Amino acid sequence: MSMILVTGARGQIGSDLVRTLRERHGAEAVIATDLREPEEQAETSGPYEVVDIRDRTKLDEVAQRYNVDTIYHLASLLSARGEQAPDLAWEVNVGGLRNVLEIARENGLKVFWPSSIAVFGPTTPDNAPQKTPLEPTTMYGVTKVSGELLCRYYHLRYGVDVRSLRYPGLISYGAEPGGGATDYAVEIFHAALEQGEYTCFLAADTRLPMMYMPDAVRATTELMDAPKELLSVRTSYNVTALSFSAEELSASIAKRVEGFVTRYKPDFRQDIAASWPSSVDDSAARADWNWEPAYTLDGMVDDMLVHLREKLNVSASSCPVSRIP
Ligand SMILES: NC(=O)c1ccc[n+]([C@@H]2O[C@H](COP(=O)([O-])OP(=O)(O)OC[C@H]3O[C@@H](n4cnc5c(N)ncnc54)[C@H](O)[C@@H]3O)[C@@H](O)[C@H]2O)c1
């Protein structure tokens, strides 16, 4: 039986990924870890350990105690928090990854680690190619480029089977997003159902590559399931599903939530978002391991509204949601 350890398990991706992995492998086979204590029932539906990713000794001890063979390493500081605390972002993002890779090297573990579209910068051509000079202007982006090179190094030098995706901005109705420049695309749904209006921290025409969480979780498990010999990229694969501007997302929601309006008041996160490409070329992922996203913009908006209304207990009468035929 495969034993899997997930770091950053309480985060936006971790909480959904742990659920999927526990459905696939059994609750006892997936050890959720995070800096924070567990809170939700779902988090304690299997083993949970508090681990600071900067503490290699503790991480190693937990990995050995559970006989772990695979690590999904998600613990990180995201783009906006990274700009506010660059030293900590370096320590957690690069130091934490190095700890995971060292433990993987010593014990022959398989690793998944996400990179991000934040590796790109203002010099990146539009529809960001898989291979292009990486010149990010945020500390978060710098940690992701360094992380990609570390992964490739550990693969080439020590044969560590570490696999990676450059996630675009992710949208989900589970755990709240953790401080990134694409968080608006989650906040806007909550605001639509709870207040009927939203003040967006990005400009209306800011267009970014995005993905709905079920696609992101499936991309992750498909990459990890792919036969080793098919993988031609050992830095990190471009993957994408959607590319929309803030006003296009707002319009799609407004078609379904009567009277919903968005105002635009860009803050420091606009500069971060403006440094990223509006779309990415994921043809290498499509060719190597058959990546194909399932959700369109309207399909994602429909699904988000159904699940969020259920979660927030917002009735159709208090906030009418009309489905597009
Ligand atoms: N969410 C996105 O849109 C997105 C996009 C691109 C890449 N990513 C990447 O995916 C990964 C997960 O992102 P997320 O959105 O789930 O982030 P998140 O902020 O929601 O979750 C990160 C988790 O890491 C934990 N953490 C922070 N510092 C830690 C430490 N020192 N030790 C242990 N745990 C610590 C936090 O408590 C949190 O639960 C990150 O590597 C992130 O860079 C996310």
C-alpha cells in the first residue's frame, strides 16, 4: 500500500487534494500535515500531524514513522504574502522544498511540488511558452524559479522522481485562498452570494490564466500517475484551462446572480498580476501525459455557485441564481 504525506494540507489546494487522495487510497494512507492545527472534520478523517516545513528533523521523523513513499509538498507562502514577507517566503518556499527533496533523496521517495505562473514576468511573451527565459519580479516568483531548478537538479543528480506543475490561479469553494494575486476570483463568488456586490483589487481588464480546482486536482493525480518515461519536463509543466479578465468573470456571475455588480479598486496586487502572462501554452503537458481541462468559464461558474450556495446556505429567494440554458 502506498503511504502519502501532504504538506500544507489545510490550504486551498491541500484540503481538496487530501480528500481526493483519501478517496483513492484510503484515509489511513494519507498523512495530512500543516503548520496549523487541524480544524475541519475532513482534516481529521485520517492521520494529521503539525509539522513546520522548515524543521527537517520533524518532517523526516513523521515521514519515517508512517513509512511514507510519496510526498505532495504544498506548504508555501503565496504571491501577495511573499511580497509582504520576502525573507519568510524564501525560507519556507525554498528551504522547505530543499528539506523535502533531501528526505526524498535519502529515502527514495516520489515527490509532487507545485510551481506557478509566477515564474513568468514582464519579459515573458504572451501565451507563455513552456521554455522561455524566466525573469519574475516578485519574491514568490523568484522562489518558484529556484524551486524548479532545485527539482531538476535533484532529478538529474540523484534520480529523485520529483514532478511539478505550474498551476495558474485556482478557483475553489473549499478552503479559502491563502494570499495570492488571483484570490479575487474566489472572493467574488462569496461577495456575489452574500452581498450582491464586490470591490475587486485587480483592474477590470486584467486577464490571467486560471483553473477550477477539480481540474487542478485531476492534473496533479494524472501527472503523478504518468509513466516516468513519458515525462520530458523536469522543471515544471505549464498547465492551464481558462483565461479570463476580472470583468468577464464578473459578467458571467452577473448573468446568474441578479443585480450583482463589481467595482474596481486595484491595490498592490495589480502590479503582481500585471507582471504575469494572460495565458500559457500547455502543449507539452497535453503531448506527454494527455492533459486536457474539463471546465469552461460558464461551467465553472455554474458549479461554483451551486456548491457555494449549499455551503453558505444562501437560498435562491434571498439571492436568485438563474442558470444559463
Ligand atoms: N492557489 C493558487 O491559485 C496557486 C497557484 C499557483 C501555485 N500554487 C501553489 O500551490 C501550493 C499550495 O497553494 P495553496 O493555494 O493551497 O496555498 P495556501 O496558502 O492556501 O496553503 C498553504 C498552506 O501551507 C501552510 N504553511 C505555511 N507555512 C508553512 C510552514 N512553514 N510549514 C508548514 N506549513 C506551512 C499554511 O498553513 C497553509 O495551510 C503552493 O506551493 C502554491 O505556491 C497555488
